[in-house]
Amino acid sequence: MTSSLPLAAIFFARGETVDDVLAAAAETLAAEGLVVAGTVQAVGAAEEGCCGPMLVRDLSDGTVTVISQDLGKLATGCRLDGGALAEVAVRLDAALDRGADVLVVNRFGKAEGEGGGLRSVIERAVADGLPVVLAVRADHAAVWDAFHAGTATTLPADAAAVVRWCREAMAAPRAA
């Protein structure tokens, strides 16, 4: 599927991961000499009965940031740490300031759907004409669809397909 914006998503179900796909694609693009900005997610070691911390690794410099709060074993609410995510957004903006060829974002989720999270970084990269590829959990499809309004491409969870799409998006003429 083609789109009018250099914006693409890989959908995944709860419990699945696509971060290895995003990381492999970013590594390939960087090995080709492209400047890749963005994040990939990992989960830290879990204690018995608890979820492990959510971590993101900055693709520009390797910085790992914990983006979750420890709410305790009985907690059922969202454990995303908005302050930590805001710090990641500042670092990604700085990476875009230094110059990037492509932006990879580990998730477009509830925070981005509500206007927060890494949404401003995604919007900036799209406005600058940079290819943006990200992951969207299937239960966030409606907020993703509202965000891109039919202008995004859906990609399979395959690093080669992501790399191919990024190359095509960079070669496409930019909208004036």
C-alpha cells in the first residue's frame, strides 16, 4: 500500500514484539550510512509476580531509559512514566536537530493518541519529510487511524520490508 506521507506502521498483537524487526532494520540502514534516529523497546528483568520495567534504547547514542513506573504487584493501571517519555522526546528532537535520514519509533500507543508521548517528534519528522516507521499494537489501531487519516502505509513485521520501504520513501519526491 502506498501513501501520501512517508509514514508506515507495523501492527502487532498484545504479547507479541516487533522491536527486533525495528532494531534490525535500523541497523541495516545505519550500516548503509544513513542516520537513524529513534527508539526500540525492551523489557527488563521481572521480579516474581511483577512485570519487568519497560526500557527504550535510543538508536542515535545507545542510551537506555526506563519509561515505566513500578506501581507494585497488585497494580492494574498504566505504568508508563510520562515524564521519562518526555525526556526521550527531547533527546529525539535533538537527534532530529543534528540531522537524520529516518525516524524509527518503538510504539504509537495511547499516549500518542492522546497527543502526548512521542507524537510531537513523529509529527515533526513527517512535516520535515523524513520517513517514519513505527509499531502499533492492534488495540491502538483506531487512534493510529485517526492520527494518519488514511495517509500511512502498513508494513509486515519483516526487517527487509521495512528497509525497502524506507529506501523507497527517501527516494520519493517530497511534497512542497
